[in-house]
Amino acid sequence: MNSVAFLTYNTVGENLRSGWHDGPDGRRAFVLQNDSGNRWAVEDLFVDPKTVPSGYSRSAKTNVDHVSGKIDGLWGELLKVLSDLDHVVIYVGANGSERAIVLAAQLPASKVTFVGCDCGLPYKEMMIQSAGLNDAGRVLCECGGRRTMRKLFDSFLTTGELLSS
């Protein structure tokens, strides 16, 4: 693999800009992420509303609606560079994973790796199978996926491989 996209409605780690990143040996990574600073994870839904920091959502319904819209926008950006990519890594969390999986079904399963937390994991697996993506890669991650997505990004740029753990 020489070029991989990392798509998430959260962020790929901290302090990483969206767009192309060049690594050694001609490897390139394209980051598509939430640049607004909002955080979307189940862990964020159970915070006392009086202490919710700026940028955190208070409602699961709001999260799902916002995330689905965010995924659509990111997917539109992905389509512009799809012909330049060998593989796509997609975060599927508890909020909005259905939309990401439906869109990923446009790609061959061999070119997709899903990164997902265990929130609603049986449902996500059913969606992946229903979309005909049984052969897609899967990586289990923490809620929100930010650390794991960054680890995969760093691994790819450094070694050319996506780590499976």
C-alpha cells in the first residue's frame, strides 16, 4: 500500500491537520476528520450537563444527526481523491456508524478497514455483513477511536503497514 485514507467523524489523535501527509518511500496518508473540535463518543454522553466542556454534545439524538451529516461531508471529500488511494480506514463508533458502513459498501471489502469501539459491536457487525463487507479488516479500539486511528496512521506512514492491534 502506498496511499491510505483515514476517515473519522472524530479526530485522528491530537494536533494532526486534515489533508495529505507524506511519509518515507513515497507513502501518503489522507486524513479526513472532524476539524470543528467537537468530540463524539458514548463516554461523552454521560457527563453531568452542568459540567459538559465546550465542544461536547449532550444528546445522543443530536450526536447521530450531526455525525451522519459529518460523515456525508467527509465522504464527499474522500470521493475526490479515491482514485489515488489503495485503502481506506474508517472509524465506526456508536453514533452514526450506520452511515459510514453504507457508504463504505461502495468500495471493495479488500480496500476497507473498520476501526470500531465495542459500543453496539454486534449491531455494527450485522451492518458490515449486510453491506457485503465481510472481508473488510477490523480493528477494535477505545471509545472515540482517536488514539487507535493515530496509531494506525503513524504505523502506516512509518512502516507501510496497518497494525491490527
